[in-house]
Amino acid sequence: MYQYDAIDQTIVDERVRQFRDQTQRFLRGELTEDQYRPLRLQNGLYIQRFAPMLRVAIPYGVLSTTQVRMLAHIARTYDRGYGHFTTRQNIQYNWPKLESVPDILEDLASVEMHAIQTSGNCIRNTTSDQYAGVASDELEDPRAYCEIIRQWSSLHPEFAYLPRKFKIAVTASKTDRAAIRVHDIGLHLIENDHGERGFAVYVGGGLGRTPVIGVKIRDFLAPTDLLSYLEAILRVYNRLGRRDNKYKARIKILVRESGAERFTDWVEAEWAKIRTGSLELGVDDIQQMQAYFEPPAYAATEDSAEIDTQAAQNPAFGRWLKHNVIAHKQAGYRIVTVSLKDPNEAPGDCTAEQMERVADLADEYGFGEVRTTHEQNLILPDVPHAALFNVWSALDELGLATANHGTISDMIACPGLDFCSLANAGSIGVAREINDLFADLDEQYDLGEIKLKMSGCMNGCGHHSVGHIGILGVDKKGEEWYQIMLGGSAAEDATLGQRLGASVSKHDIAPAVRKIVDRYAELREGEELFVDTVNRLGIAPFREAVYG
């Protein structure tokens, strides 16, 4: 993984020093709330319903075990013993004291971490495929390009105050696990007919109040032109994006209102001015960054026959092996999903003890690396096949071995009204009620892949607009109600869900999900997946099931 150099460390240390002084001045009354707000937002600090919330950046979802242990230390020392992993592959702390935040940032800086640009109208954390570098279906490891983008975008003076926040995602697999088409810029590393590798470029995706699927504006972009083309897109957006209305300020609105062809023309014209020069990446520059992401020293090992015996003797292990473990590009290894979807816990929450033990497992059975996912789980990317039973046993003791990856209970949910000052309705309680109705794992397996995604407000942090089943919390005269969407997808077939009908009450939302799934079970053909049944029949049969 990438290691900070002296420049990186100096920037982060200076930011800590500056913010400590700013916070102390605010606490002494020398800065007003209006003066302090942009300063704290630049350092990932929000004011939520009950306490400040600090969002920490995890670039492209990669953590060393040293960093994981620091996150655990922060949870235990400055918060209430846990952190919340988000759909942006970051972690949030919901209960820090304001006066402690500079100390948290200093601790983070000591392990090459920070909270810079995790909020505000700037380029946010660049995300990627959680299986990058180990996926058996990827063209090449995209993380080197993510790191190049991180260095280019961090504290970029021209893009510090964009019309609105800006998000970039990169993938290199045919299966899009990075949701690139619902990002402001999505980059898909491909190979053209001449065997050359480059990027298909998508622009104008985004969720929230006005969900939009991004459009392709360039079929092939050479890696050497990556930064200059990104800069051209950002310059066009910075110049022409709306600043008079924050609900119309995202690049998706500019692309939609101008049209993809016209927007592309603007970008190409800007790019022609800056294509050559300091932004041009040399082959040596790319190779130098790729060297940070060279594969570890894998042992020459094969699959262990003993694992099959252990799975036959222990059904719980067998279920986990089937659903939470996938192929690895290296023979004798597997990729393990560490489920943060215990039915009794809020999706994405992880205690300090759990973090520390996951770090121990990554050291003992891997190469000291842990990943975060936009589905709010963790990944152990390099587990020897022979060690799977030991890893499962340890995770099971921690409550992290729920064998539900890809099922309806592996849901995405934002913190909702329990924490967020923007939320209209709760998410965590509803998630538990839905889990109670689908407590039988065997039924979940029979139902197949169902991606349920829930947000407590129109900002869409839970990605409800692209859920197979999407749930959106709304406010009705001070009461919590929920809209339902069906048929969405954030994968390579990215699609927005269709609204099912009128919103339902908090009392009725979990039973409504049960009715939708029961109707699917009645109507599916063979092993047809939920989203395929919805696409085949439309939403009318499911509307009837819910509303009669």
C-alpha cells in the first residue's frame, strides 16, 4: 500500500496544527460559529443532532493494521467504543467532544491518516473496488490511479470551493463493484481493440435529491492523460456549475441541462488547452506509483482438502464459506467478507475490540491489510485457504461471521434520525425490524441476491435510489414515513429504482418489504433473481401486494 513521504506527512501535520489553533480560538469565543463552520468542515467535522461527528478518510478503502488499531484507539478513547463505516469507504465517529477533535486528528496523522476533504464543496475521498489487486476478474489493480488522483486532488487550490461536493470512483473489473455510474466522475479501466489500456470516462452521476445515472463522455482515455482530463472536467464544472441553488449545484444537473454532447465539447475544448504540460503523466510516474501496490509475497500453496471436511462437519462454517468467501487471483488464497451486518447491530457499526481483532487476523493470516467496502463491510483480502476455518472461528466469536453477504439482511443503511441532523426518519430501527422478518438464513439464500438500501433523507447516503429495494425516510407532519423504490442497480447495469406508490408509515414499512419479497417468491421463474423479476414484470404486481 502507499506510504506517506515527507511532503504528505508535513501537509497533514500542518493541518492538525492549524485546526487546533482554530478550535481553541472558537472555544475562547474569538471565532463566531459562521467563521468556524467552513474551518471545521474542511477537517471533516459536522455538528449532528446530539454531538459532533468526525468523518475520517480511508483512501480507496485500504487500511494497514496499524491504522485499524488506531481507529480502534480513537473509538475507545474519544468516542463510545465504536465507529461507523460508511458507503464512501470512510469511517465516522458520532460522539467525539469538540475540544478533543484536534487530538484525534493528531493521532490519525501519526499513522498517515486524516479527515481532510471528507466534507465541504471539494473533491471527496476517491473510492474503488474493495477487491482491487486481488480480484480474479480485474484487468489490473486500479489503486495506483486512485492514489494519483488523491495526490492531485488533495488541497487543490482551484477546486477548494466547488459549486458542490464532488466524488470520483475507479474500477478495473467487468463487474462494477465501485458504482462508478452514480459518481460525479466514474473511471472504468478497459482494454481497447489494439490491446491498449485506458479509461472509459463517465460523468454526471449522483444520488441524493435528484438521482442521475452518469453518461459516458469518452470511450478511451490514455492513462498518461488522466489528470489533465480530470482537470478539464473540474474546470468546466467549477466555471459553469450553479452556485445560486445548492439543490441544482451538482455536476449532474449541469450535464443534464446542457446535454451530454455539449458538455463533452466543453471538456474537450478545455482539455486541448492543458493536455500537454505539468499534468501529463509519464510512464515512469505511473510505474513508480504502481510499485507501491505490487502483490505481496504469496506462499506457493494450494487449497486444503481439510476445509471441505470442516465445512461438512460444521454447517455454520459451510454457510459462511459459501456466502462470505470468494475467489482470489492467487492460487491457494481467498477473499473474506467480514460482515458488519449482525441483525442486532446497526449496519456498518464496528466496536474497538472488533477492529483490533480483525487487525490481528489480518496480521496472522494475511499481509497486514484490511479493506472497507461501500456496502459497509470489511474485507480480509489475502487469507490462505487452509486458514479459513480459524478465521471464521475468530470472527464468529466477535459477532462478525454472519453468513449473509449479498442477501437481504446485508443491507446498506445510513445512521438516519438516530444521529443525523438532516434525517427525516430513522433507519437503524427499521433495519432491525426487517431483519426480524427475515431471520431464517436458509430463506435468505433461497431468495438469492437482494440489495436493500435505506436512507433517512433525500441526501441518499444509503444509496436507496439504486437499491433492488430502496427505502427513503420522509417526514409527514412530524411523523416518520417511508417511500419504496424497486428495481434499481449501482452495478454495470446501473438503473434508478421506480417509486412503488404512496409512502407508508413506520409501523408498516417492514411488513411492506415482507409483502414485496413474498410476491417475488410467488412470481419468480426458476432461480431468477429479484431484480430480474422486477425488470421482467414491472412494479405493478408488487404495488398490488403492498397497497391491495
